[in-house]
Amino acid sequence: MINHIFKKTAKENRAALVVFISCGDPDIGFTEKLVRRVCDAGADMVELGVPFSDPMADGKSIQAASRRAAGTSVRDVLEMSARLRKAGVSNPFILFSYMNPLFKFGLEKLAAESSLSGIDAWLVVDVPMEESDEILIHTRPRGIDFIPLGAPTSSLDRIEKISECGSGFLYYVTVMGVTGVRNALPTEFVERIAEVRKASVLPVAAGFGISNPQMASLAARHADAVVVGSKIVDMAHDVLLSEGEAAALDKVGEFVGSLASAMKR
Amino acid sequence: MIMKTQRTEKGRFGEYGGMYVAETLMTALLELEDAYTKAIADESFRAEYMQILRDYVGRPSALYHAKRLSEYCGGAQIWLKREDLNHTGAHKINNTVGQALIAKRMGKHRLIAETGAGMHGVATATVAALFGMSCDVFMGSEDIRRQSQNAARMKMLGANLVSVEIPGGGATLKDAMNEALRNWAATVDDTFYVIGTAAGPHPYPTMVKEFQSVIGREAKNQLAERTGKLPSQVVACVGGGSNAIGIFAPFIDDKSVALYGAEAAGEGIHTGRHCASLNAGSVGVLHGNKTYLLQDSEGQISNTHSVSAGLDYPGVGPEHAYLHDTGRAVYVPVDDAQAVEAFRALCKYEGIIPALESSHAIALAMQNARSLSKDEIILVSLSGRGDKDMDSVVEYLNRGEK
């Protein structure tokens, strides 16, 4: 369960920073080091993305990352999570994927193994409220949070219902469309996120497109948590290619540090 | 433990179907479900739809007794439901007319579609022109190559053809559908997604079946008028399965009628280069619905192969998954070689050039006919015409000669 994070961040008068990592890009060994680094650098929670061959809700960055990570399995990610727990990393981990790899693994088995491997929550991109019972019957008894998603197209009534079906936080998709680096938050963001927070019974994380400390700082002033994904995926990949592993970890660590500083209200 | 949400039973066929999409699309799907339900209950909507099918599409389509082909096979009488004679050359237009009329009622002015062989893309571009709507069609780069005539037709009809690329090339229908869904998520306010097959999230499988069931209703009446009989078998090709579910629909409750779907076995199921999801797949979730998929042990979707672009898809409509499980319909793999042989047989004996997709159904009907008596009837959905496939067939035959 991850709600304790929000008690801590409320006390510290800041938003929580959630970092998305594409697991297995380019291999699980690098991912393990990357997760440790982003946690050390100030990420409060980490979304561990399990690659899927057909990432319908993702833009170019995560599509490319998923291709580079092809061959990485749910099992690989669970084992990595267990190793990180053994090594003392305590930040909440959110298993993040599309339904099919999880369904194929077996939802009941996955819930059991998630608990054993130190996974705190699941986020399943293509499972809306209407299909969530199939997951909740396995996650709830084990105390695994199911992170529901809200979107610009969701009515506030619907946001309330969505938030009631999940736990942990509500991931609010700030823009129409797919994941990917964007230069600014939508103009209606401040007003909308306030309404969404009022409607939601859960803390609200803002995600999709947030790619620099300025945007993160704006989001942090109005949301309970801020999610950064594509930018970090791109940065890790680019620097790894051009300057190697140590530089990639340093650059991402530095960037996550700047995002963490931007969480203060 | 109290579950606060209700799993939707609408749009479920046994365990299959459902609405597995990103939240961004949910409101649009629920609005579509509402608009569709109201439209279909509205007499004026049905009248307008049927009038367009009559005056513009050219329905009812002919039912043709293929005597020479039947004689050649030496068994049951093969009757062809001639969807190839529809305007635009396939069954796809039955569905695009219906969906475009719903788009109009919903006040959406832009249509998007995915397409494999291009027939659904052409049919969507056609209705966009008919109703004065803008249209973007997503098509895999591999399919644009092998169906270049259809690509040209869509452009001529005023559609914007978006070539979907994947690194290494070879993008097909699955990739086109991914990209269409991504585009829809960004444009859902003013855009209607015209799905071409009886798959995807609810309400599409139900809606597409409704609009395609005109095939089966007409054929059933025509056959009764001409022969006074029900067919022993109904045979159709199954990719996503829209023409199949359309011709099966009015026969599902007639227990004496056997239903057969021809799945594309490509180079043979044992080669792994095929798209027979019911025969060789397992249950999973893709493109909004739970159904049989070609996938690996980790739930990653497999690459597929078929000589026919329209069947080259790793999934199948959820109602077919249900009919398969219950045994009400039987799905038989038909490989590239059998399909091309049937393609040539129909040309030779009947002077009809069938689509390569439909050729899979012809092949299965020819095979089944041999084990039935001469007074039995096999009704076949000839879902499209084969002009678009001349290059593919020639390429296939040349490869065989080398």
C-alpha cells in the first residue's frame, strides 16, 4: 500500500514524484541500476513498465523503448523488484503494463508473486473501471493497490467513481492522446486538476507530457503527485548510447534530482 | 468485500469481448453505445440505412448457384452470396454506411479507420465522400505495398492515407489499428472511429454484426425462395470475422445448419507463419477485447502471415471466440496454397475473380462439398472481389515456379 507516501509529502508540503522506467531497456541489469539511482535521487515511487508488443496508449518514446526492451518478461521485473527489496530499496513500486502480459502470466498468480516480490501496486493502462473487478478480486485481498486512471474526457462524476474503484492514487492523464514529451501543460490544467482533486477520493497524480522541472513545478503546486516518464526514458537511452552507462545513470540521477526539487510547493 | 464497480455484461460473449481501452476513450465508447442503441431502435434510422444500401450499395446482392464449381467438386451445391458485387467491391460498405450514419447523428465530422487489404479503408473513404466528412485511413506500409490499387482508390476518394511504419518494415493491420487507436485518443472530441471488423471494444462487435447481418438475412430469404431449403452449411472466411458473423447471424439458432469459418493458415500452422488465432492461439486481451490471440508465452503478440492482407491479424472477433468454445461454429485452417487454388478454380469454372480473403472460404466450401450429397447446399460468403489481389496472386504463383 502506498498511501503513507502522501502523508509524508503532505507533512513536507510538497508533491510526490513518480518516475516511469521502461524495464529491460536495453537490459534488466541496467534497469536495476537505474531504479536505484532514481530512488536515491529523490523519486518517491517508481513505475516499473513491463514492455508490450502493442503499446496503444503510448507515443513514440515509449513505443521505441518497448521495442528495445522486447523479451523482458513480467517474471524478469518481479525478480528485479525482489532483488531491489533485498538491497534495501523501500520506495513503492508500481507494476505498469497493458492487460495482456499480466493476463497471460495469470492474474491470481501475479498478485501472489507481486506481494512476495515487493510490488506495491498495479497500473494497467487498458483496464478502465468497467473491467476492473477482474483485477480487484486478486489485488484487494493481498493489499496491492490498483491505480485507476482519469482523463480529460472523464466527467467529474466518473472521476469520483473511478477513484472509488482503486486505491493508492488516481493517475490523471492531463492531455488527450498518448504518452510523450510535451513542452507545456494544457491551458486548462490548473482549473481542471483542482476539480479532479475535489471529485476524487484518492490523491491525484498528474502525468503525460511532463518533461522538465518547470512543468513539474507547476504540476506539483496543483496535484498530489507528478509523473515523469518519456523524458527519462529518452534521456537514459540517448546518454547510454553516446556516453555509456555511468554517464546515463549520472544524467538521469541529476535530472530526477532537479524534478524532486521542483516538487516543493 | 464490496465491489463498487460493475463489470459490464453488455458486449460480452461468454468471457470474451469487453471494453479494454484507455480511460481517454471510455466516454466516447459509452456515448457511442448510447447513440447506437437509440439509432437501431429508431425506425427512421433503419429506413435511411436500408435506402442507402438499396440505392447506393446495390442491395440486395445476388445469390448465385455456382453449378460448374459444384459439379467440379462433385458433391453439395455451392451457392455464393455475392458481396463482391456491392459498390466498392466487398461487404465492408454495409458496415461503414451504418457507422457513418451514427457518426452523423452524433455530430462527428471526421472519420478514421484502420485497414488491412484496403477494402474497409475504401469503404470508409467512400462514405466520408458520400456524407461530406473528412477521413483519415491508417494502413500498414506492407499492406500499402501489396494493395497499392486500394491505396490509390482511397486517395482518389479524398481520404488522407496514413502509412503506418514499424522499424524493420512489415507493418500490417494490427499496427494500423494501434495507430488508429492512438490517433483517436488525441482527437476523440470530433472524430468517429469506424472499426471495420467485428472486434474491438464494445459496442463495436455487436454493432458491426448488426450492420453485416444483412448478408445472412438476405441470403436466407433468397435461398428459401429459390430452393425452399436451409443450407446444410454456411461457410465464410474469418480474419476479425465481420462477413462471417454477418452471414452466420440468422442461422445461429437453426441447429441443422453447420457454421464453418475459414481461418488463414498462411504457410501452414506448423511453420508459425499464419494467422489462425482460433486454431493455434490462446486467450488474451488486445485492441479493446478479450479473445483468442496469437501470442507468445509472455503475452507478447506474434507476427502473423497470410497471402491475404485482410486476414493478416493476430486476433479474432469475440463472438467467434465464443462460437468456437461452444462448438456452434467450426473454424478450419486454410493455407495460402489452398486459397490460391480456390481463387483459380472460381476464375476458371465460374468466371468470378474472388478476393484472396474470400478464396479461403471458397477453398473450405470446395473441401466440405466433396463429403456432402448433391442435394445438400453450402452457402458461401463471397465477401469481396479480387481485382485488388492480382499482383499478390501473380507474385505468389511466380514464387512457386522458381
